[in-house]
Amino acid sequence: MFNYKALILTCLLMTVSVCSAEITVAVSTTQIYNLTYNIAGDDAKVLSILAPGQDPHTYQPVTKDIETVQNADVIIENGLHLEGKNWMKTLAEDAGKPLITATDGIIPLIMDKDGTKVNDPHAWFTPRNAAVYVNNIAKALVKHDPDNRASYISRAKLLLASLKSLDGWIRSEVSVIPPEKRVLVTNHDAFQYFATEYGFINTAPIGCSTGSEVGGGVTPQRREMVVNSIREMNVRSIFFETTINPKLIREIAKDAGISIGGSLYSDSMGDSGTPGETYIGMMRENVIKIVRGLK
């Protein structure tokens, strides 16, 4: 005898399985991963190509990255050539899948280094720009998974509120640094957006990319310029970055006769369990060190 109850139960289970199937999102960087994770919640699986500590400028994809992108429903990059030689774009194109650029809608800062004009890709370093990332990510998730639209939008709104609070906190914290002391010296030009937003001068011996692309690299002239700037502006401390060998900054600090204020998160966030494991935690930790080193 045919078991209609069993058939109905099987169909119901299949329906639940189909409805609960989560989409997979592949992102390029740790910053985008954390923002996306907070918007996705339990409704989507988020995978990052880069791990904490890896440099997007110099990274070279491996086989598992190709598989990750091929199996993803949504693919998100930073854009503005942060991903050296456009490796995330290449992965998406090779997989035949559309690519979402998190910086769409942001007017990039133009950097003129050694006569070369390039777009600065480090746009996430202001909460205002991070909000653009959030909106672009949320739109992408809603488009590919409309059934969970309300959840994505709700989480995005909470994240936007947190970013607004973060901006107010940063302004309050940096206000204790006299304007003439707001000179931020780091390994490479990753902090121009932060500097522009909060009234700092930012200078670095390496360009906006740590790789060999246009706008990247260090020259004797750039190094000498940085040392001279430190002396002329009576900079108290300089900083190295977690993704870059600190050797150059240590040499510059020695040449200029000043101290090192610690390490800042730049092209990557921190490991799990560290203050920099989240976007907001990363920003707060950087600001705490900058204020302590410069006030």
C-alpha cells in the first residue's frame, strides 16, 4: 500500500531543505569579510580569500581560492586595485561569475607619488566609507537571496548605527592631539582616508601599494623625504603595520631619532582573539595607539 503520509513528510522535508539552503559569499579581504559576516548572520556562509596578516597587494591566489570562487553565489572585492594585479577580478572572470565591488560609489583619493597619479584603494579607513561598503554588500545579498531581505537589511542598519557611533568616538579621541602634532607616519600610504577625515598629515616611505605596481615601492628619495618631514614637524612617534616587515620603519625611526608608537592594522585585520579581529575593534585599536603615540 502506498504511504501517502510518508510522501507528504518527504516533500515537506525537501521544501524545508530548499528554503533553508544558504548562499555562499566569497570575499577578498578580512575587512570585507567582517562587514559581510555581520550583515549575513546565519543566512549566508561567508568565506575570505585572505587570512589575517596577508597582504592583498602582493597576494597570489592558490588552487583552493579558485575553488572557493567557483562554488560561491556572491563574489565581493574591494576594488581600486587593492587586490594586486586585480587577482579577485581574474578569479571571478575565470569562474564566469559577476563581481561586486565594495567601493562602488566612493570617490577615491588621488595620490600623486613621484609624478604618478593613482587611486588610493584603502577606502575602508573611515566609518563614512565603511558605510558605503555595508550598503553595497547588503544590496548584493538581498539581490541573490531575496527571501532573507528583511534580515539582511535589519543587520545592515545595526551595523550602520555602530559605524556612526565609531565615527563620533574617533573624533572625540583624536581631539586631544594638538593639530600641529597630527602627523601620521607609517610603512605605506594606507591611511590617507583616515588622515583626510580626521585632520592628520600622512606620510610614508612606501607608496599606496606594497607590491611592484604603479604607485608602489620605496625609493631613496621617498625615504629621505620622510626622515626630513619627521624632523621638520617634530614628530613624536611613527608606526609600522602588521602586514609589513618593520625593518624599514625601525631604520627610519633610528635615523630620525624618534620612538616607534607600535603596530597598526592596515591592509589586514587581526587574528581571532585580538582587538583587531573585527572592523570596529581594528579601528579602535589603531586610534588608541595613534593617540597614545602622538598626543
